[in-house]
Amino acid sequence: MTCIEVNGLTKEYGSVRAVDRVTFTVEPGRVTGFLGPNGAGKSTAMRLVLGLSRPTSGTATVGGRSFAGLGQPLRHVGPLLDAQAAHGSRTARDHLLVLCAANRIPAVRAGEVLEETGLAGVARRRVRTFSLGMRQRLGIAAALLGDPGVLMLDEPSNGLDPEGIVWIRGLLRRLAAEGRTVLVSSHLMSETASYADHLLVLGKGRLLADSPMRAFIDAHVQPRVRLRTTEPERLRSVLLRAGYEPEPGEDGRMTVPGARAARLGPLAAGENLPVLELADDEATLEQAYLALTADETQFAAAPSAPAQEV
């Protein structure tokens, strides 16, 4: 099985260290989300893996070989770094046929991936007439062209309409289910949460996290439970005795930090307390990501000033 292996990878531009001794492995059979603020080093790291830039030190291999050592590389790795890379004067089909010829891929694959990405009906249109979403689909078609075991996609949802976003989610899951290695860089937390199994998080060039997604969220956001009862004072006393610190709300509602519904339900039942609402307040990937990267953001906007009454 083909892995992406990065070991001690470092890239310096003058006095700036864009990637700082990063080590990780992207395993097959799962979608790995690649996250980090602007300037964190994600794109630089992907370019280093793809041989588009030379590392200052360290190594990056695909299936144990450097990208430069792969014969017909599109048969091994399907990259999407820039949806604008296709020559605007070529048709979509011709763009893919050129890639087929360069990588000894049967020409029939051009039609197959155009069909798979929803572009068969515009195959003979020039790329310069394409919208951003159509160019994005063409970039994904190019990545799929050689039926590679490894996919490296930078912001694949960019420019896609709602139907396209649903389609890309299913595509990524299917590729992983087929045993392929799938690395997806994105700034869209809700989208990443919908398809990723594992996460790599960079900040200022350093690896901040390498973790399954659920474990990552649980590690950075405290669990909470929402409760509602007709006897809030008695429930509050029970929770305090059990070591919790409930936060009161309106109409008998309260929030209990550090708790799980599976624990509080039996606790309330044991005291014969009526419970009208009991639910885990599920933490989100966005909350966990922001908690981790709060001090790693290079380009943060100033807080908006409150609107002044006229």
C-alpha cells in the first residue's frame, strides 16, 4: 500500500522557515485533512512532496520513492494545486489528452474522467470559458486521470456549487474506501468535518497535531451537556454533589461543562428527577481548530468596532 512519508522536512526562504522539521505519514484507506492558518506552510509542504520545490533538509516520499523518481507520475500521484493551471486556449478534452500522452495513460481515460466529474457535455469547450467551479472539476479530472493510488488535493471544494460540494464529499470517501491515500488541504472546517477521518494541523511551519478527527476535537474542546427539568434547584444540588458545576439558564435549562449525557441521565433517574431535555452539546471541528491555532495565526483581522448609534 502507498503512503506519503515526510521526515524532518524543512524549507527555508532566506531567514524565513516556512516548514519546520515536520514529520508525518499519510496512510491509505482514509481521508486525511490538512489544516492550518494562512502562511502555516501547508502549500509549501505539498509542493515539497510533489518535487516542485527542494527541501532545505529532510525527506518526502510517496511509496518509498521521491516524486522525481516516479515514472509517469500521474499514474502514482494525482495532484490538484491550482485549478487555473490548464491552458486557457485548449479544450478540456485536449488538456487531458496532453497529460495522457505525457504519462503514457490510455487516451480513453480522458473521456472517462470527464464523465466522472460532470464535464462530458463541455469537453470541447475552451478552458478560458470555464467558471471557477468548472475549472476545479477539470483539475480534479486531471488528478484522477492516471487512476493513482495517492491523491493530493488543495482546496478541492473551492468554487463548487452545492451539488458539486456534495459530489466531492462522496468522491473523497469513495477513493479512501478503495484503499487510496487521500490528502486534502482546506480552510473550510465544516467541509473537512464531513469527510476527513484523520487530521494534520500546521501552524507557523510546525506540526501541531496528527490525530484522528474525533480524538482531536475531544482533546481541544471540553464536552458539555444541555439539561432541562421542572425541578432545577434539586437537579443543581444533585449535580454539585456529583462534582459538576452546572451553569443555569432559563425555564429550568442548564448547561453542564465536562459532562456526558450518558452519565447524567442515570444520575437524574436515580434521584427520581423529571428530565425534559438531555443532550450532549457536540463540539465542532471549528471550535477545536480555533482553540489549537489561536496563537499560530500570522494574519488575523482586528476585531470589529461596535456600531455607534446615530
